Amino acid sequence: METRLCVRTELILSKPPRINGWSWPLQPFQVLGWLLYGYLAIVSFGIYIPLLPLPWNHLVSLTALAFIVHFFTHIAAATIDPADASVRAKQNYSSPMPLYDRSKQAHVIQDLRCYLCDVKVYVTKAPKLLVR
């Protein structure tokens, strides 16, 4: 059996940073989620709920409340800039991110430092981003 060692040393292409969920280009899963949400709202409130028997019609208010809460939570999550305050203070959103070379650094965030943004990453704010 043959085993191969693949070392990724290519340059990662640079794109302009996204400020929030409304920044273009939209992500495919984001568009798919919006379409699925709209489809489920139309099917639920236009087909299934009107066909419910009379005692079950009280679920309409609970389902409508869940849809409305989810909608506004989704809008808030898409609008908020998830970047750390130190990144927002230093980052110029109009210029593309610097090129990332995997031959120099194995990970973008290493030793509590983001090498693209050149800022310190704190453990309390991004514990899942740590690579040791």
C-alpha cells in the first residue's frame, strides 16, 4: 500500500473581507437558508396550518411566534460584525486581506496572534480558534 505525504504550501488567494452577513458576494448556504426559510413559512402558514382541525389552531400563534423570533434573530446575527474590536480598529475593509502563505505559517492564528490581521487574539474571546 502506498502512502503519500501531502504538504500544502500554496498561497491562499486574497478576497476583500466581509463586514457582516450582508456583504457581497453572498455565501451559497446563506442564500439556501433564506430560500428554505421562505419556503417553510409559505408552506406552513399557507398550506399545513389552515388544514389543521379546530382545536389545533392554537398552535398557529406558537408557530408564528417561533418564526418571528427566528427571523429577527437571523437579521441581527447577519447584521453584526463578528470581528474583534482590535481587528475592527486596525482592519481596512476596502482593501483585500494580505496573502496567506502556508509555507510560512501552518495556521492563520497561532500562538494567540492572527498573522493576517497582525493583532493579538485573546483566549476568552475566541477559544475555538486556538491551535497549539
